[in-house]
Amino acid sequence: MKYLFFFLYAAAVFFIYFIALPFLLLFSFKSKYRYSLPARFFLWKNAPLKPGGIWFHSCSFGEAKAIKPLVDALPRESLRMSTTTQTGYEVISAYTEESRYLPFEPLLFSWMKSQKVLVVMEAEFWYLLFALAKKRGARTLLVNARMSDRSFPKYRKTAWLYRQIFKYIDEVYAQTEIDKERLELLGAGNVTVTGNIKLSTLPQPTKKLVKPQGMLLCGASTHEGEEAWILDAYFALKKQEADVRLFLVPRHPERFDKVAQLSENFAKAHGLSVQRYSKNRAIESDIVVVDVLGELVNLYAISDLVILGGAFEPIGGHNAAEAAQFGCKIISGKHYFNQRDIFSAIEGIAVVEVSNLSKRVLQHGLLKPAKIKVRTDITPILHSIEKSLKRV
């Protein structure tokens, strides 16, 4: 049955690949996918990774940043990296030159080389990725594994597929006990709860910014729709405290221009000043649109109040620990279902309905500085990887 499924699945994805080729060619011309799609679906400038190393696969920007504590503890010459997004690629490229876009599954047959260990982040359940890596000699690990309240019912409907995937995964390191139970129901074995590795070692500032006088409000990792609510809340506070400034930090770079235009229109309508951080790094305006990557931790270090995006819309939330380490006051929406373990490890986060956002911002004096209560131990994961490296 195991081999029959492998054959049928491979045949199905090859068929899907050939059917989708014209559409993939079309989308390759869009700026968002200019590099990732040609690399993933046509192997353009995407040579195979060198064999015999530690292969980390992370989906995108946040996951690629989260593996840094593991990466820093391992020999650099053994590192192999893959991702599926352009922002993720920009992060992993700093870890090693052996960084690639993960090809679409059918292309893995010719592209994949034998590695000592494959380490996959969170919920990247690619059947052929695990099956071929295992067949070619790698020990396979799923780390920081999670199964949110929202996604678990969907996974259960196709549990037959995940039972096949977990046959090729040697070890699973889950974020919480609930995640462990859910993963085991889907067929996972050898599951260990280690906590969220995003709480093991947090990213530190890369430069020290000079904080201007007055209060700094940071609208962090925002998504479509959230910027308008944050701008309204900021203006309500501005009328109360004239020297407050706003950092507005969109999550995705393809939205930088749109958010900048929104902010400029808002500033013009309300008599405020606005600037783009990419053009002027001095914090001089009322509203600063942060249209560069990699600056958020630097901004957290000088912020007083953080409105954390990704949870006022049903996105799943973002990592609050990065701001909490500086004692920022934090406000979040209620849709933080992908970050429950991190939120439970932090005290002081104010969770509000979007309709009450302005009111809570005006009451910021009543909020407590956020504080991280627990950290994660990644030692079991490192021991497993290091043991795999010693295998002949």
C-alpha cells in the first residue's frame, strides 16, 4: 500500500504540474513571483544543494528567521537551506550560500541530493519532500510543529494523506501538548513537546536607533485593512498627545507602495507629516512608513506601544515575543490562533476587538509592559541533528 500510494501520488502531481505550466509561465512575470516561480517550477538558476549536509526547509520570512537559533549552533559548512518565498530566500541566503528555492514536488526526483538530515519547519507537509529525502538516506525531522484550532478540522478531512506523510517523518517536535495530540491523531509518531523555538533565542537589534522625544507607537507586521484602523487609532491619540509618532510596518513588501499611498492620503487629510523609511532613516515625521525588511526589532527597541498586526483580521497573529523582550506595551486583535503558545508565554498583552482599538490606545497608560514568562529549550532538536551528522 505504501509503494502504491507513492506511485499514485507522484503520477498525480506530475499531471497537475503539466496542466499548470501555462499559468505558471504567466504568473512568473509578476514582480511578486519574478524569482521564486521560475526557480521553483522551472529550476531557473536553482541548482541542487550539495549532498551530505543538514537541510533546513522553512516556508517564508518568519519561519526562516525562527530557525536562526538552530542554525547558529551548527557547523556552517554543513548547512543547506530552502524556502518557497522571495522574502524567505533573502533571510536564508545570509545563513549559507547553499540556499535555494524548494522546487515543486515532481521536480524533486531529479533535483534532490542525499542529505544527512532534513529539518522542516512547522506545517510544510510536502509528501515527496519527506518521502524522497528519507529514501535517499536522510533522517527526517518536523520541528516547531503546530496544528491550530482553525486548520485542524481541515487537516482531519484529509487525514489519509497525512498518515502517509508521517510514515516518512522520524521525529516530530511540537509546540504544545495540544499540537502533539492533534498531530498524533493525523498519524505522527515519536512526538516531543519542546515549545515554540521562536521563544528560544529572540532576534536582537542590528543597530541602535536614536529615539526622538515623545511617545512612539508601532503598528507592526500589518495586513490588508489593519493599517486604516491603526491610523485612526493613532490620530485619536495624536489629538490627545501632540508629540506621539507612528511607525507603520507592513508585513509583506509587495504592499509597501499601497500602504505608503494610504498613509500619505491620511496625512494630507489630517494635516500630518509622513515619510518613507527607505528614503529617510531619520525619524522626523508624524507617520513613518517602514518600507524595508529587517528593521522591526530595531524599531521595537525604541517603541513605547506596539499594535501587533495579523490578528485584527483572521490571519493568525505574529510573534509578540520580539516586542515583549523590550518591555513594550502590546495590543493585539483576537485572531492570534497561530501564536497561542507564544501569547500564553507572555504576560501583559491586551487583546481587543478592532472596534475598541482606538479606545484602548487612548488608555495606554493603564496597560502593563509585556513580559516573557518562559523560554524554549531547543537542546533535544540539536542533539538529534548532531547525532544524524555523525552517521556514516
